[in-house]
Amino acid sequence: MRSPAPFGKRYDLLVTYDVDTSTQAGRRRLRRVARICEGYGQRVQYSVFECRLTREQLEALQHRLVQELDETLDSLRVYVLKGGRDGALFTYGRDTYRDFDEPLIL
């Protein structure tokens, strides 16, 4: 897959996946895919992650995920949010998103 961005710039992405869990191997794949995504972004729904990544990070994420998936059973979709997260999102109900680019006060 061609990357959408020049190196260095960061992009808001939506990563979604559907892993077949009808077997024990599928359930293991699901856990591994979720763990990989947790390292790159934040979960906003069960199989949906919002990420802000550079082109290099996106390529690494895609490479790792494709290696885990069974392409005959599973699905992976990566959406580039051209207007950024704020320009592409309507939220209704609880939104637990945290912008990790902003200062974090504990």
C-alpha cells in the first residue's frame, strides 16, 4: 500500500479491523492485533483506533498488522483523516479521546 504522506509529517488515522475469532488461533490473532494497535494509538471502540502517526510509523504499523492477519479470514482498514481528527469527526455521547500532543496535567 502506498503511504499518503511525505516523511516527517504526522497524520490522523482511523485503524479498524475485523478478525475472525471462531477458532483459538483467531482469538490469539485478535489479541495480538489489538496489542499492536494500542502501541500506536488509542482505542475508541472495540476494534477501532485513532492514531496520529508519521509516514514511517504508519508503514511500521501496517507491516506489523499485515503479518498478524489471516488475509483469507480477517480485514484491516486504515483511513487517513484528510482534515485531521477534528475536521472529520462528529461525536455523540461519551468521548474519552485524549490529545497526547497537548500538555498532560496529572
